[in-house]
Amino acid sequence: MVAIVVARSGRQLQRYNCGQRIVVGCIPYRLKAGMKVSSKNIEDALEVLVISSQRKGKGVLFPKGGWELDESIKDAALRETIEEAGVLGTVQSELGKWCFKSKANEAYREGHMFPLLVKEQLDLWPEKDIRQRFWVSASKAKELCQYAWMREALDVLVTRLESTPTKLEELTYSLKQSNL
């Protein structure tokens, strides 16, 4: 599918909490095709989409960016995921909130992460020329991801999926519908 999406730029609409910039993002995920999923093997069946950092050689991460004043937190998380990773899907309930130090300028940030069940992968997206995207296992993502707080969010997602059988049924159904 070809979608025309223009990335937002500038920080004049960014949200802050006690001087900390608020960033939001998603862990885009899907289940491996053809794999029978149970709560015992969710980490093996789960694939997550990671993206390359804009700074060369600085590892991979999940898509995230600033939450702006004119959008809901879930809309911001989805927007950032489309801009940086080029995928669409269902943003689910928040995994948590983390306080972390930015690697770019040593400032503290407040980060919120959401799972995004991927329904569609775009061929063109705003940051296609500056980022690469990779589907990897959850365990591989934990090895590669440069941010501890994002690895913790992934642990929360895995635990949530393991403990919620209805989520597994929903995932299996969604996978069949989307053919990703």
C-alpha cells in the first residue's frame, strides 16, 4: 500500500511534565506465521519490529517521539510508529511509564509505551530513507535494543500476552486476517 504521510517537525507543540519532555511510542508486534501459539511459547512465537537509530551504529530501538498538545497519547504513539517504522495497526493499552536519561543530550524524559498489533506494513513512510526496520524475535530485540526502559516495556508485553489467553486468540485471528 502507498500512503502519503508527512512527518511532523519542530518542538513548539511538545508536551512536558516538570521540565521533562514526554515521549510516546509503540512496540509493533505480530505472531510468526503458521506457529501454534500458547502461553508457554509466546516469546518464541512473538516477533517485534525494531528500527535503526538515526545515529549510525547506535543500535536499534522501538519507534517513539514527542507527544504533541493537539493529539491524544495513543494518536501520538501511532503517528510516531507510522513516521519511523511505516506500520499501521491497533494501539492497545499502555505498557507503562518510564523516566530515562536521553542519550542525545543527557536530559531526562518521561516515556510511555504501547503495544501495536500490526495490521499493515507500508512500502513508503516518512523516515524510510533514514531508518531500517527489522522483524526479530522478542528475545533478539532484548539483546539488540539500546534502551533499558524499552526492554522493560517488551518484558511487560510478553508477560501480558502470556497471562491473557484471550489476547492470544485475538492475535491468532488478527494474524489470519492481515496475512502479515
